[in-house]
Amino acid sequence: MTRLLASVRSLTEARLALACGADVVDLKDPEAGMLGALPLATVARAVKMVDRRCTVSATLGNLPMQPQILRDAAARMAATGVDFIKVGFFDADKNCIAALAGNTRLIAVLFADRSCDFGLLADLAKAGFAGAMLDTANKVNGGLRGQMAAAALREFVQRAQALGLMAGLAGSLQLDDVPYLIELGPDYLGFRGALCAGNQRNQSLDSSRLSAMRNAISCRAKDPNTVIAR
């Protein structure tokens, strides 16, 4: 069943996402770039606050593709107790994948609007990654479905899952995207802007938007013929 990932930037937003039924509370700083990281102390406090009532993930930051830097940052983030760590792969660097091998909490983030090599999925699985996610790097040029054809999105999901990886889809997704993307069978869909006041990712989370997204994903998972009301 497809799960709802809600990106949050504070403990207050984490509490709201949890209360509104998010399956994954994803800690990130939207004002610090596409994968901006929150302070480690904030991540650790969020993990303690959630107390295993849902999954907690956190972005590692917009780090250079240098093996030692990524390995050290991942180790520090893992020490917070977070369930999963999202690592951006801004190019197809297999040396970085090898450097992170053995850390089973990692989710590799690939970017549909950049050079995106699905061949990396096999390397990620071999290195012991938990999953892979398709996102968009540029948040003003349209969402994921405008950057990659449905057939390619389906291929990503199927190839990842066949290799034993969780498959996630994100990238300026909106409520209207839910029925199309759930049909592809991803393990989770990730949202930020669509859950915020004014549909702006730098604004605060809005409980009504969160609840509407929770309902849309739950209904579509149970009945593919459900019509989503706006």
C-alpha cells in the first residue's frame, strides 16, 4: 500500500503531520535547498517526540559528491536514531555508493530533471540501501509528472522493487497527481508544497491540506475508482 510522506521543517510541523496521519515524517529544511538538512539536535528531538508512532526520515543535506563527506555525514545522522536517511545523488557516482555500503537506513534520491540513470538501482541494492526515490531538483519548473513520462516512472518503481528497494516518488506533487501515481504502485509519495498554506513549500504545514492528502491516498489505495474532491 502506498504511504504518505510529509516533509516537515520543525518539531511543531512534525507533531501536526503525525496528528494528521502521515506515515512518514520527513525532516528537512526547505529554505536550505532541495535536500536541506535540519540540525542533528532537532532531528534527534523529533525522533524522540514521534516515539515510533510512525516512520521518521531526514535529509542529509546538499552535500558534494565526495565519499568521505557523505559517509561521515550519514554516520552522524544515523546516531540521531532516525529510521531512514535521504541522500541526494546529484550525479552517477558509484564511488559514493560504495562508500555508503552497509548503512541499511539509506534512501538514495535521484532527480528526474537531471541526468537520471536507473542503472544505479542495482548498485544501490548491492550496497544495502533501503530504497530509492525520484524527486525534482528544480521546484519552479513543474512537478515530477511534467519531468518524466509515466512509462519511465513505472519503470523506476518496478525496477527498484524488483531489486528489493523501497520506491518513492516526489517532486512538487499535488493532490491531482495522487490517482495517477498510486496506479504505478510506489511504496510512498512525498509532499511538501501541496501540504502548506498557499501551496507554497516555504510556508507552514496546513492541517486541512494534510488531512485531504491523507484521505486521498487512503481512498485511492482502497478503491482505484475513487474520485478526489478538491
